[in-house]
Amino acid sequence: MRLLWPLITAAILGLVAGALSAAWMAGLLLSGPRLGDGVKVNGWTSDWSIGADSANPYIRARVARFGLLALRKEKAVYFTAARDSDGNRLNDKCIYRVSGGEMPGEWWSITLYDGDSRLPMNDDGALSFDATKAADTGTPENWSFRVSPQQNGHPGEVWVSSRNADQFDLTLRLYLPDDALLARPETALKPPVIDELFCEEGAA
């Protein structure tokens, strides 16, 4: 009987620890961890296992929890940036210029997500920029947009709203990526550049 209670206690503690770790990894407890960063290109990171049969249960839980609708990498790849070109954390108290050129895929988009990997709670209707807007407002080889909490009297400038985002990420989706990107992402991708233009005093 003496041995039974320690075994029962250990089993209960194991179940609780497993449940808590699974909830954390899935983002149900606090915000959970970020997805993997096995692929890194100039501050943008990706995880080639997203959407793959080889994805571990934690990756699958996180994708399911936040509705990423992740496809296999042959169909789409996802890169995320959380810091600007100076290495500072992206923050809704700052204004940024995001610029880039042609992307190695059939179509692409950049979407802003808050610290909980959700769309910010605002009704600005300006949370993403994509290849179509790049063609309409510039050229595929030379485009840019501004990220800020308010449009601030720049109606002619393409704007992505960070209002109520706090610390946020930008996610680049590349659909039907080029074979070269999948084989050599570090050389095939020239990711967008995120330059800080202005920050309120005390922004961190």
C-alpha cells in the first residue's frame, strides 16, 4: 500500500504536467510559444514542418488553435518577423515603413497579428498588404507600406493598422513558392525590410 500512493501521486502529477504543457503549447494557457524558427532569413523565421505529416502534436495544436489553415510547404510557406531592422520588438507605439520587391512565389501577402497571434481588435479594415496592392500602388519590384496605429493624415499612403496590437508580428505568406525557395530559402528570399520611422517616448 505504501508503494501505491507514490505511484498514484506520480501519475496524477504527470497528467497535470502533460495537460498544462499541451495547453501552453497550443496557446490555451497564456500566449504559448511561437512556432518553430528552423528557417531564418534576415530576421524572418519559418518552420517547414507546418502543414506536414511530420509536424509534432504541439505544432498541430497551435495551428488548429489559431486557425492558421496551414498548407504543406509546396502550397504555401509562412515567415514571421517580430522585430524591426534594428532588432527592436515591433510595437503599436511606433510607426514603421515596410518595403520590398518581388517574392519567390505565385502570390503573397503580409498580415499583422497581435502578441496572441490574433488580428488586432480594431475596425480599421487595414490589416494586410499583398501582391495585388503592390501592383496597384507601386511595382512588384519596388513597393512599400506604412504600419501605424492611425492613418495620421496620409490618405494616399498604403497603410496597415497596428491599433490595439501592443507588441505584434508580421506574417509573410508565399503561395505556390518557387522550388528554389524550398531548397535554398536563405538565398532565394529577399524578405521585406521593416524600418522604424518614429516611436513614442517610453515605447519598448
